[in-house]
Amino acid sequence: MVGALSSSCVPIQPAGTGWVLVLGVFLQEIPFEADIVGVRKIWETTASQERRMSGRWSNVTQRIVFVVVLGVFVLVNVRTNLNAQTANSFAVRVIKDVSYLGEDRPEKLDLYLPVTRDAQRRAAVLIVHGGGWHGGDKAARREQNIGNTLAAAGFVCASVNYRLADRSDRLDDRLEQVWPGNLHDCKTAVRFLRKHADQYNIDPTRVAAIGGSAGGHLVAMLATTDPEDNLDPAGPYADYSCRIQAVIPMYGVHDVVLQAKKHGTYNDMNLQEQTLCRQASPIHYVTSDDPPALILHGTGDDRVPVIQSELLRDRLKQARVKCRLHVIKGAPHSFHLQPAQQDLRPLVISFLKQHLAEPKTGAENAQVKPPGSILDLSAWRLTLPIDRDRSGRPDEVEYPRLESFDHGEYFFAGNDPPSVIFRAHCGGSTSPGSDYPRCELRQMVPKKQQEIYWSTDDSTMHTMRMRAAITKLPAVKQHVVCAQIHDKDDDVIMIRLEGEKLFIERNSVDRVMLTRRYELGTPFDLKISAGKGRIQCWFNGQLKMDWMHSQDDCYFKAGCYTQSNERKGDKPDAFAEVRVYELGVSD
């Protein structure tokens, strides 16, 4: 129980007895203002009755009655508060000193696991300790507080040690010793969580990071850098993404140049050292596809000024990244989630639950309306990743049956906002000539069970418009295709996501990048037009490709074409998921 008796509560008057004083001290830890008001009313009512009976109200009687009644309320409140705290929380199991960098490295991590009876995959949170890049520990009080708090709220947490510099008063000396090795270790920890997702019941698509001071700087670097910045480690676990989906930097240095100037050392540095300070500054890597950020800082910080967090906030806002800076009045440089000034647990847990929310599934399966009530399916044929009639080919559904068809697991309507959910599991049935399963629409002649074909050399433009979001990827091979132009034999172009890279794949031609930092669940608008000897593609209103290309026997496809299977290491029930909000074709 945390908190203090607010100034609006009835103060406890000393009654001249030690146990009452002890009771008063105990009450300082219990937040129950409403009940204190009730005590005041009972006290005043009792006092009034006493006056009518005896004509006077002694201080002794007054205090005895108050203490007795207050004691009852204390017991009720203790039980109520304990019940409230444990009703929606989990017991926590801690696994210490897990190797994540290899047996030859002394740095380990501690896991904080919620104890559950279900097999539900949970979001993960990486905890990065502070210590000026030369000190600190994964099991320090702050890190234990964060790990236990978030694991009790249902998150799988990993608190890491990483390589440290020898102690030095000069910031550039410390950086030169460990940069970017300390960041490499943190990125490897993210990969470790994805690599061991099955072992620890982690959803690899939902990973966040939190850290204070030097840890705040490092988690901000995790959030803002991508492979093109050449700061990803070569290994281990190089097949897994270092990307995180949410970040909570606490009182970190985000402009190392400014911090060095504050300490009066920047002008004494040579060009290489000054360049290093810039390279280690998160604000120089911010892009529009960075994950949401909750930035925490205290006004009483005498080591890292609040302007450091303000700079990060301003840069994120300029890039239109979701962010919030929460400043705690009077909080010092180092604090955990329960500083004396404010209990930060509700704020932090709410932020993580909002941005690491699991895509709605089961409740949406109970919908009444079929997908045909959301999308016009009269010009499509659906291929499912199942083979119920054992013909060796995936099941297909055509017009007019498709208009009222739904499948509770692979093709169904979603809500908030209305969408059609396409899923294909890695162990699903595959089409001839393909190794991968699909839940995908194939363009047809409108309102006929007849395949359509057209040429990119036609005088008219054939256009598909689509608003969609990719919401889930398999754990191992994180690839999916959500839209295509296909011909009789092969794909012509595909809109493909590999990890975080969303791009146009052209058969036998180089890729066209749409975004290098796609965040699962983010809706995007897609327009593909073909005709007059060219294929054009718009992404979120911007023309991304104008390709002169001649191809006959073409048609559009849209949905979920999972690019993995059991041979790639994924479990048969692992799946990709695509939500389609709008879909239409025109000539």
C-alpha cells in the first residue's frame, strides 16, 4: 500500500496513548479519504448524542470513540485495498542471471515472469539500468521495482546488464570505451526475447523498453535507430529484429553534445570525440515511424536537466510520433515507479497496455455481420488456408456465396473500426506452385464466377484501392504479403512486409521501399494502377513507384499471404494477420 493521508482528511489528534500514535503512523500509508469523511460523520453524530445524554463531551470520551470507530474503518480499508491490489495482478517469478550474450560474456539478464495458468502470449518489456555508462546493475532497487511492478501487471520483463566503461569524470572518455557496444548489447537483448518467445510465452510483435538515466538514453536509442543507421549488432540472433513497439525513457541524455557543453568538456574534445557525441544522441535519429514514447523527468534533477527530455519530445512531435513528456515536480535525478512525489505505476502501465495491446480476436469472432457487409466482395474469389474436402487444394469461396460467408478463424469481420480480418497459419494448405498458405482474394469478373485478366498495356487504367493494417507476423520468419498484381504464372508486384520493412517487390527487379519502420497495426492507404504500359503505386497518398512494364494476363490480389511454414521454423499454428478496412477495384 502506497500513498499518504491527503490534506483533506481528518487529522489524527494525539490521545496521550502510544498505540493511538502508532495507529496514526500506520494510517499515513493508507489512501482512504472517503472513509475518513465517514468517520468524521459518525464521530459528530456520536458526539451530539453524548451531549444530549450528559450535557458535555469530554476530550477523553471524544478520543476513545474516534479511535475505536477509526480502527474499524482501518481494518475494512486494509482488506479492501489488499483485495483491490491483488484482484488484477499476478504473482511474479524471477529467474536470475540468464545468459543472453553468449557464455563468454559476464553480463546476464534477470527475467520477471507473471505466474499464470494460461498459455497466453504476453508483451515483453526490456529494462535497462542507469549508471552513467560506467555503473549500475540489473538488480538495483529501481530495476527490481520496475520488473516486479510490470510483471505483476502481466508483462514479461527482462532487466539486463550490459558492457560498462571504467569510471571516468569525462563523458567522452566513457563513450569512447563502450560506444556502440553498450547499445549493441541492448539490441541483442531485444533479439533474445524474440528468439525465446516460445519458451517465455512472449508475443514477439509486442516488445517495449524502459530505462532511467543512462538506461533512458539507451532505450531512446533503441526506439530511434534502425538497420540503416549501422548500429545493429552483427549477432547473435541476427535473424531477429531489434525493433521495439513502445519506449519509456526516464531522465536520460538525448543530446550528448548539449550535455557535454553543460559540463564544459565539449570544446576540449577533438573532432572525432565531438562526432562521437553526435552519433550517440537519440535526437539525431528520430523519424516518423518511431514507436510511441512516454518520457519521464523530474524538476529536481540536478544531473540531467529537463531540457534533455523536452528536446526529445519536440523532435518526436516534429516527426509526428506519438509522445508525451510527463514532468514530476520535485522529483530528483533517479527514481523508480513510486517516487515520493507521485505514484507513476498507473501512468506507465496504462501507456504500455495501450501501445502493446494484443489485437482483438475472440470477441470479434462472435460478430453477426459477415465480411461481405463491410467490403464489396462481388468481384472477388476467396482462397482459404484449409483443405476440408481433402482434394489437395485450398478451399475456395466464390460469388454469390462469398457475400454472406465468414470463417471464425481465418476470414471474419472485426470491429472498432469495421474491418475484415484475414489470417493464414503456417501449417495451412497451400496452392499449387506455392510453399506458403494464404487467406487471399483474387480479382474476378464482377458478380460472375469467371476469372478476369487484363494487360498493363491496356488503354485504360486498372486500379485497386485498399486501406489496410498488418497486425501480426509469425514468430520466426516474420514475412507477409498483403497485395499483389499477378499473372497466370507468377507475381508481377507484391506489397510485402519483412519484419519492419514494408516495400514493393518486383519480380526480378529491385525493391521499392515504402517504409523501413512499419509498426504492426498501423493503417495505411494503398493505390495500385496499371495500364498504358506502366504500373504505379501510391502509399499514403505519395507516388512511390512509376514503373514502365508490359505484362499480359494480370489480375489483382489482396489479403494475407503468409510467407512462412513449418520448414522455416514456425509452429503450424503461428500465423500472419491483415486487416482490410476498404477495398475496391475499377477500370
